[in-house]
Amino acid sequence: MPTAYTVKADAKGRLVMPRELRDEYGITAGATFFVERDTSGVGLRIARAENPFDALAEHAIAEFRAGRTRTLEDFAEEHGINLDGE
């Protein structure tokens, strides 16, 4: 697998990622990236931007499916919290 790829920009400045990279990194349509100048000012660094809430949601769903979640009422009772606002 090459470590560098040659890509061309279209008239709107879009770059097309080679399929090999898209497959390897799970890049799909609509993926968001950070682009910054490297320290030399000559090149660019590209990093995939991930929404941290997506990762939290995936974790929460996995915990729920594994049966490791509790209701708010159970949590409050366990910690002596009154949910009635009194």
C-alpha cells in the first residue's frame, strides 16, 4: 500500500480520496475533515473530524443492548436523590 497518493482538485477545489483510503478509513459521503497548513506552510494536513456525541450515542446503545443500563429512578434511589423536587 502506498504512503502517498496523487489526487487532483476539480474546479470547485474538491479532492477525491482514492477508494483504498476510503475503504481503509471507513470514509463515506458526507464525512467531515479538518484541513490545516503544516508547520512548513507548504503542505496540508487532513484529519477526519468525528462528532463526539456520535461516539457517546454508540456507546450508550451498546450498553443498553448489553443490559448494563438503569432507569433514572433506580439511579436516584440508589444515591438517595429525590426526583419529586421536594
